[in-house]
Amino acid sequence: MSKKPVFSRKDGKLTKTGEVSYISWTNYIKLLDYYAPGFDWQIRTHFNDQTIVERVKLTIKAKEGDFIREATGYEEIGNDGYGNAVNNAEASARSKMLR
């Protein structure tokens, strides 16, 4: 695959070269649309008193059958970190699933 859609981040800033390479979620969806048309993406959110658990599931349909990847992300409500708990839990689950 061409490196064109691959970006790098270092210390939270977008740079030309950096420590972490990644594909943005919008480019990832475009790649799935092209290479795996008809894919299915599900997100389930579970709220507890102090935590949010996001469960994500990606299903790629093929002639041989369905290929499924699932993962969960966990985040405490009211954390003082970057972003909100729902987005952080989903991002955590998504990154685990795509490994």
C-alpha cells in the first residue's frame, strides 16, 4: 500500500516525520469501502456508574464467509485527560481491533 494516506504524530502534533504512524479514520473507511465493500461496523456503548465500555465490531464479508474483528475500550467518566470518555473508549477499542 502506498504511504500517501499515512500520517505521523509526535508529542500530539502532526509532523512530517514522527514516532507514530497511523491512518486517519476517514482514510481507513475509504480503504474499507474500496477493498471490502459491504463491510459492517458496529459500536455498542455500556455505561456504568464510573466507567464507559465501548465494544466495536468490524465484519468483512467475503466469498469464504464473514471475517470478524472485535475489541473493547474502557474509560473512566470524568477523567482529567484529553478528550471525553466516550470518544476515548471508542478510540481505544478501535486501535486494539486494528492491530
